[in-house]
Amino acid sequence: MYAEILLPQKVGKDKDTLTYQVPSQLEIKKGQIVHIPLRTKKIKGVVLNLHENTPPYKTKELIEIVENAPHLESWQIDLLEWLAAYYFCPKFKVLKLFLPVSIVKKKKLTAFIPDDEDLFDLDKRHILNPEQLHALEKIDQTTKQVIILKGITSSGKTEVYMHLADKHIHEGKQVLFLIPEISLTPQMAQRFHGHFKHKLAIIHSQLTNKEKEKAWQSIHKGETKIVIGSRSSLFAPFKNLGAIIMDEEHDNSYK
């Protein structure tokens, strides 16, 4: 078995990946982050594809699967390939959206220990009015994948979002709450904290490498159920995403 490894750097003029032989003792899957030998170094790469076609040149063996890494799911690999093709963008550049810098550069990744706090219940003080209940029922009953919730400012849309998130969390799923501007993150996080007695993952481009790695690990392990973030949070390693809620979906920042 051979693995096509995608690196977060350019590998050649007409080539996206490097080919390595898979050791017989390793069970490798597409999307896993692995260590490979490159010249005199040991570096990280992602398994983009697996095949049994023996290349016409000598290949080295990949070394190991990286421990405590937020390995990519098959849907993320599909999205990566689609983005590269649609935007005529090199795959190594697209890969950087899916892997924080610290995960690529650190020699050893840390498995972050979750807090003991594990309360997902919605604060019962937040009762919906009849109009909000009607909107929530409509969302529950529809078979459509995309729904628009329209209402004037301060009409209570966020309360509907909270109850929708609560439903998905109790089904064991995760929820992504997208916001158009980073500056809105603290305000929205505070509102969610007022409803859910549990830590949130915050994702945006101003996080430090360590903060982003910690958030990535927490989402990948399924410990964090609610993620609030700007556009870059779409590439987080969700294990079981139930809903994406786009606040202010008309905002140009999303474009």
C-alpha cells in the first residue's frame, strides 16, 4: 500500500504530493496526519490518498501516525480537493486552512484534558414567546437544508438559535455559530455563556497558535459542543456537526 502525502508546503513544480510506502503494521486512513522522513528531517503531512500502484521510483516508508492530532475527516479532504479545484489554488495552501500552524510545527502534540464541567442544559429562564416557538417548530418540521429566520433587530432570533442549539446538543451533535466580524465574538460568547453552563470554543484569525491548537483539539475530540467563530471556523475538525447558524447572513464579511 502506498500513501500520497500532502504537505503544508510546496513539494514540486507539477506535483501536489509525495509518495510513501505504508508499513504493514500500520492501519492508515485517508485524512490522517502522519510523520514522514524528508531528507534529514521528520515532518508532518496528511494522507490525501491511498493506492496499490507501485511507483517507478524508490519510495521510503512513512514513520508513524501522529498522536493527539486532529486528523481530517473524509468530508474535509473532499472539501479541500474541491476548494483547490474551484479556486485554482495549490492544495498545500488550502491545507493550511485545516491545520493550525502549531500542529504542523510542534514536534509533540498535547492531548488537552477537558474540564470536569459537563453541563449542556439550557438555562430554563429563557422561555420562548409564541412567535419564537412557532419559528422553532417550523425549523424542526422542514426537510430543507437551508432555512432563513427573518426578524428585526432585538426580535429574539438569538433565543431561537439557543433552543435550536440545545436540541442538537442533546442529540450528541455539535453546533457552529458563525459571526461576520471578530469584534462581535465576546458579545456573542457572553450570551451563549448565559444560556449554556459549559465552555465554548472560539475560533477566529486573531487567536494565538496555542489557543487555536487547544480549540482544534477540543472540537476534534468532541468535548466542545458549541463553536462560535468567524469564517475560518468552517474548517475546524467537527466530529458530528448538527447545524451551522449564520448570524447576519447578509453581511458582506461572509463574501
